[in-house]
Amino acid sequence: MKQASATFLDSPRKRYAFLALLLVGATLVSTDGWAQVGTASAALEKASTDIGGMWKTLKTIILIVMGIMGMIGAASCYSKWSNGDPDTRKAVASWVGALIFAGVVVAMLESVFNLR
């Protein structure tokens, strides 16, 4: 019986090293992106003015969705708790984490785009 020959990427360690090297090479090759800092700044200013006009409405919608998520999460966790499910803590933690994440997104958008 003939054994298969070993390839260059036969171990996971070599594959990860190769992918990291490939990523670094691709980053170095794409140096055109570094020269467009002014364009990115202008695009951020334009996005800020576009979002600023509708921010209060968008923030209200996000907060309403967060409230609905909270009610669904509370009902789901109560159902698990009343049925004696052992991973109720995980469910509570995941729902609370989702709501915290949504709140942080709102705060980050206000911070990044200078909205108030």
C-alpha cells in the first residue's frame, strides 16, 4: 500500500501560520487604502449629517424594539423558570446581554456620529 505524501499544510499549526502570513501579505499589498484617510473623514462627516436628521426617530424605534425584546425575554425566562428548566440562568444572561449590547450600540452611534 502506498502512503499519501505529506503536504505543506498537513498540520493545523502550519495552516494557521500560512493564513496569518497570507493576511499580512494582503494587508501590505493593499496600501492604497492608507492614502484615503481624507476620503474616509469626508464620508464620516456626510454620514453624520445624514443620520443626524433622523436620529431621534431612529433612537425611538431602537428603544421600542429593545422594550419588545425585554418583554419576550422576560416571558421566555419565566416560562423556563416555571417549568423547572436547569439552564434558566443562561437564558436570563443571554437576554440581558442582548439588551445591554443594543444599548451600547445606541450609545456608540451617538458617540461616533456626535448625535444628541
